[in-house]
Amino acid sequence: MRLRARPLTPEAFAPYGEVLTPPREPGRAYFEDALTNGRPGARPSFSLSHRVALEQPVLHSDLFERHEFSSQTFVPLDVSRWLIVVCPHATTGGPDATKAVAFVAGASQGVTYRANTWHHGLTVFDRAARFAIFMWRDGGPTDEEFVKVPPFTVTVDD
């Protein structure tokens, strides 16, 4: 399967979560709608990630992940372009990779994946990147679930 990534917009991403964009004017913007914690015993988890860029703007993968009871937020700290790949649930369970969509996010765009959203791991282009990541964890098996899918390729226009 081949996907072509398109620019990230709040409208296109809405079924999967919320796009985080800094305010244009002085002040503060709140991004609370997609934040979810479905486990009373889970604790907040805040981490920083450093990712190496792909050499070509092409992703080859066969893996999706989800966090069944927790949203997951990515805030770019030092980023160029980065890739978001999401898909709905299959009627038989697991991710439906045949309905995956891909987006290219810019340096000032973050996202919050809704809880239980199938997505590909953090992938960056152009240069190494750093992100702040927030979610809830309880140390159990539903903190992170990884599922193999038929191989797919995502291409990005330069």
C-alpha cells in the first residue's frame, strides 16, 4: 500500500485528535479537548524525545501503535517537518491500515492523539528533531500496544 502525505490541518486530523498550533497574537491557547485518561491509577508521564531524520522523505513500515486508555501529545521543541500516520479500527479489531491517512506537520504544529487511536511512531524529516511528549501510564500492557500490519509506504513531497 502507498500513501501520499498531505499537509496537516485541524479539520482533516479531527477524527484522530487535535492539532496544536501556537496563538498568532500574544496570549495563551488551550488544547484540552483530546486529553484523556481512562485509568484512575495511571500517572501523568512527561518525556523528551530526540529522533534522527529519515534520509529520504519516504517511510516504509509495517507497524501501528495505540495507547488504549490514554491520549498522547507531541509538542515540537526543535523540529523541521514531521510525519503523522493514523488509521481507524478494523471491524475485526486492530488497526485498519487500508484506510490509513498521512499528514506532514510543520515545525510549529503539535498534535494530541485521542486515546485508542492507531498511529505510526514518531518520524521526522530534514534533520534530527526534539519533542516533548505527554500521556498517562500505569506500567501495564495497555500503556503501549504495537501491531504488525501489511507493509506500507508513505511518500512526502519535498
